[in-house]
Amino acid sequence: ADDTYGLYETVEGKFYENAGTGYFYGIGTIYDEWLPSSVTEWGQIYNYTQQVVGSTYEITITGFKNEYASLQQFVIPEVINNIPVVEIKASAFNNKTSIIYVVIQDNSHLRTIGDYAFNGCKNMAHFSFGKIPNLTYLGNSAFSGCTLLNEDLKVPGTLSFCGQNVFNGTAITGIELNLSDDVDNNINLTNAFNACKKLVHAKITGHVDHMNYTFYNCTAL
């Protein structure tokens, strides 16, 4: 694992990841150790709205409850109260500089990461799209200004909308976008990877509407 930002430590022969509030198990294993002592499940730390779509209920996460606004690491759950979480609302975590680590729970129902959802989270070092199999909307500037986001990203090929400036100014090292050939999709990669100075490889396939300054100032590419 890349330890550029000091997230990894080995304790008693086991691999742990350390985001500043003690040791916890790594990706894909146990996250309950991250839960604040005042709650018993992840849904309790969020503000959210509930909507009816047809005959089913869905949940949109709109941000942290005030008392949890400074959390450093957290999980976006598959469900809250057994209702699928389908969206992270626009600006939900905008400029939350306390955030270091975000994990998407297995079997995620997320379809939308809204405009500016994690914009300006300048200390966020980890976010993975690997557990978001049905993502359709990736908003404008969703991760712009996440200057420590140091990942080799593979974005799901289910996108029908991708906004401009989406990873502008991040520290990502790679990007793979396997897009549909559907010309009705709205894929705007203007400034998408501008100033991603650690980006060393990129693969984009499928229909793209705009690619203005997409890789401008990517000095390692």
C-alpha cells in the first residue's frame, strides 16, 4: 500500500490503517471500530431525506449531523433503516477538511454522487468506486480540490452523467473510465483531471461530449 500520507502501520504482526483516531482494520473487513460511541449504526451519524419512487423508498444522504461534523473516517452504508441509500446530495461534505477516509459498503445502491459532494476535502486520502456498481451520476467538481486523494481509480462504466472538474487538483495516480457509447449520455470531462500532477496513466473509452483541458497540467502523464 502507498504510505505517502502515513495511513498505514503494522501492529503485532497485523496490517492496520491509521487515520488519526487509533488503529482499525483495513478495506473490506471491519469498520464498526470507527463508529462513535454514541451510535450503534452508521445511519445515525447522517442527516438524510427519504423519498418514494414508485412503490419503494430511497434515501439521500445530505451531510453529517452537527455532532459528527468533524469525523475523520466513516462508512457510506448500503441501507439506513433497511432503506437503500441511493444518493450523496450535492455539497453534502463540501469543504469538510476533517475527512481522511471514506468507505463505501459492499452491495452499495448508490446511483448519484452530487455536484461538489466532496469538493475541497483537502485531507481525504481514500475513496474507492469499486463498491458502487450502479453509479450513473458523478457531479461537477465532486472531488475537486481533494489534494491528498491518492488513488488509482476505476470508475464504473454505468455513468450517464459526468460533470466537469470532477477530479481537478487531486493526487490520483491513475484513472480508468469505461463509458457507454450512448450519445444521449452527458459526459463532460472539461478540466476533469486538470493539475493532477501525480497522474501517470489514464484510459477513457466510449462516448465523451467534451474534453477541454481534460489533462491540462498533468505533468507526470
